[in-house]
Amino acid sequence: MLIHQYTIAAIATPPGNGGVGIIRISGTNVTEIAQKILNKPLKARHAIYSAFLDEDNSVIDSGVCLYFPGPASYTGEDTLELQGHGGSVVLDMVLRRVISLGARIAKPGEFTERAFLNGKLDLAQAEAIADLIQSTTEQSVRSAQKSMQGVFSDQINELVTELTELRVYVEAAIDFVDEEIDFLSDGIVENRIIRLIDKIQQIQKTAQQGRLLRDGMTVVLVGKPNAGKSSLLNALAGHEAAIVTDIAGTTRDILRERIQLDGMPLHIIDTAGIRESENLIEKEGIRRAHLEIQKADKILLLIDAREKEDDQILKSLPINIPVIKVFNKIDLINTDPKLEKTENGYKCYLSIKKNIGLDLLKAHLKDTVGFDTSADNVFLARRRHIEAIRIGSEFVESALTQLKINKAGELVAEDLRQAQISFAEITGTVSSDELLGRIFSSFCIGK
């Protein structure tokens, strides 16, 4: 356990007034601070009621105190929670008193950072705490809990252990040639690498589900004015988020809605109709539309089903972002709803006004990103996790190539080492100070 020089303190409840407010204190001076502010003996893991005293022994507030001696605490250090009334002024007064007794204000995420550094949780579990707080769906809450309980970490640690054992076998064969271990042709290493690749692919698939639950998918609606973009936004959102009229060009600015599709967060962005215009406001809206398009995971190109396809808008869209052509108003041309696969993507025929074919579009959005509402044991994952798994997977596959094709034992060993480093970064076994700083600075003060 690391012993930190400073005792830290912070208000651990949200800003504003409420029934209860909590001040959290952690570090080596907790018992001394408690003695002066409470003037009562502490009892480990027992709640006691006490007044919170100022330096002249006047009462600032009163409430419940909880003491957790280290290492059996959240941070691994001595920790004290003062649970008083939730007024912002009274909480500030109590916090100032704690600071005057030798603590300092905690940085964002510093309590959880100390828990990580003291071995109370790994990096993936620490990130899951922030994800749990920020969860917007029930499914993401349950998945964040799985990550906090170590479901994700256990799978990664198992991979790292297998890579370590495999490296020991390979490097021992390289270093001790007298042992006559011919791993290049005995098939043992090859079979173990193949099993590793299968396992990584399963973890990769589950992690992708977790990333979708955490981050969601960003969909940008584009098309000519009056094609039905705002109507589609309203239909997906389930309420009148955008003004809809028969007048073309109603939407001038960017409209954003966050919804759920069977538990998958979906960020919908409605943009100004794209056309040639001399109106300065409309031109600015079109410019902003193109900026949002660059950030999309998918683009829904709305087209009036009564009109011929116009490739001008399609040509202006980024080639690296998937586009789904949505032909709206099929009720006016007596066409059935359908989803068609084409050489360049997909076409969806529907009527937003009559609510015909919308289920086809919703199902397709989930299918195209591989979101599975029935998936079990999904843990939340971040983009950095997905990237680390991808890089680690590439090194393992490269090791297999070096083994089978090039018969290069030293390169096999190096690829396995790089894969191990990549996977270990997920749980923080191998982490740079810069990475840790970026992660914990995104936490709340007091967590």
C-alpha cells in the first residue's frame, strides 16, 4: 500500500441543497482530524451521531460519522465520512474546518485513484465506477456493475496469464537450446495461440457491446429541406423535439436528442436541409450540418420517395462513414415498407407520418453495429479498451504468422510480449502516468 503525504477531503454529494450532504476524508491524519472536529472516539465501521465542531467548539452542524480504518476502506487508507445536512453553505463551512486541520482539497477522482494505487481495484474497475455514475440506461447500470465486480478484468487477467505462460515456454526454448524444445514445429505453441485468438475474439465482441452501451451510436440526419428529417427525429425521440411544417428549410440550427433503442443509447442529430441557399442563416446551418456529419457513426440520408435520387448530397458526404438511404412518404406512392441491401449500402422505405416501416429502420440500426439486446454478461467498455484489445489481437495474430510462415522464434516471442503489454494496459498493470491522469481527471470531485 502506498502511503500518501497528504490527507485529502471533498464534498462527495452533488452541488446544491439537499437533505443530506457528505464530506469524505482520506489519509494518514484522519483520526487526528476526527478527534478535533468530533471530540468523540471513533469506532471502526460503526455509525455514530455527533456534532461537527468549529475551532472555538461552536457547533457548525451535526450528523452521522462513519470511520473505515485502512486498508479495509474504499481508498485503502483511513477514511472518514461526515454525513450532515445538505446545504451548500453548511457543507462549505465543515469542509473549511477539515482543511484547517491539515487536509487539502481532493483533485477530481483522487479517492478512486488512491484506491487503484493501493491495489483496492484495477484500472478497468475504477473506470467502471465513473461509468456507473454516468449510466443513462438500466442495462448500462447492470453492465457497469459487472465491470466493477471484475468480470471484464478477470477475462483480461486470464489472457495476460496465458500470454505470460506462453512467453515463458517460447523464451525458455530460445535461451536454453540444450533442452531440445522445438516449439516451431511441435504444434504446442501454435495450438495455444489459436485458442488465444478465439478467446480474444469473444472478449472483443462482448467489449464492443459494452462500448455501445456506454457511448451509444451517433446518427446524423441529412437530406434536402422538407424530406422528413425533423419528423424522423420526433418519431425516434417519441415527442415533438423539432418543429415540423410544410415550409421547406424550417430547421436552421443543429437539434440533438438522446434516446434508447432497446437499451442502446442513440444520439440523433437533426441538421439543416442541404441545398444551395443565399440566406445567411440557412447557409450557416448547412455549414454546421457538415461539421456534425464528420463526427457521425452513421448517416441517414432522407429522400422524398416521390422524387428521383439526387447524388449531389451523397457526393458531399464522407466516404468513410456508412450511409443509409431512407426513402420517406411511401404512403403517397403506395409502396410497401422494406429494407434493401445494395452494392453501396442499404435502402429503407418507410412512412414517418403513418408510422410504417420505422421498426425496420430501428432494427437495422442495431444490427449494423452488432448490438444484441439478449447478450448476457456484458460489461461496460471504453474506446481505449477496444483499441487495446485490437492492438493485442493483431500482435497475437502476427505471432501465429511468424510461427507458421517465417519460423522466426525471436519474433514470436516479441509479438507475444507486445500483446501482453497491450492487454495489461486495460487493467493498469502497465500504465503511463499520462494515461492515469486522463482517466481520473474525468471523475467527480469527492470520488
